[in-house]
Amino acid sequence: PCDIPIVIDTIKEIRGEFPIFGVSLGHELIALSYGAKTYKLKFGHRGTNHPVRNLKTGKVEIVSQNHGYCVDADSLSSTPLEITHTNIMDGTVEGISCDKDNIFSVSYIPSSFPGNQDSRYLFDQFISNMKEAQKNA
């Protein structure tokens, strides 16, 4: 993810001006744009039945994943980002958000077709964020 600084810089420029929802690589790039760090997983998260805990609701979502990097949880402490989702199997960061900048992301694939639909509500959240931003524009 560090190899595309132009995208990281673009996120820095537009965050807070538009609602942003990052998925997979977008999740990692958002974290990097705030100064957090990422690291390579030994084997990566791959497959359709990964349990992820939504820390806001306490619910467990079964999600599809296909990524080899993770956001370093310790590096988030110096950023305004909040951890929203964690992987139940290894405790890694699966979701982050910054309410002030109207930005959130997840490292997994919330719209897996075919597959689990537990996280499709994230798209509803993003649509709601866009409508609210349009009202306030």
C-alpha cells in the first residue's frame, strides 16, 4: 500500500470535504493518509467465512476477505482514527473511522456476491453520509 503515494496524498487532500468509504486496499490507504502504518500478514486473510466483530454494535459479521496487509493498531493512537471492526481469529484491525472527516473503511469485502451479506449495511451508511453531506453543502 505504501507504493502508491499519489493516492495517499489525494486522500489527504479530500478527506473532510467529501464522505469517503474505503474497502480493502482503500482501507489501508486511508490509514496511511492519517500517518498510521501497515504491515504484511504472514499468510493474508483469504476466504469467505471470516468472523469480524463490529465494536460499535458488538455483533459478529461473517465476511469475505482477500488481503495481505493490515493496519497496525498501535500506530492508530497518534491519529484521529477509531478502530470499528476487529478480526476475531487474530485480533487484527478490520475497520476504522473518523467521524470528524466523515470517512470510514473496512479491510474486507462487504458486498460479497455470492457469499455472506452481513456487512451490506456499510453501503447504506455511506449513502446516508453522502445525502447528509449534500444537504449541508
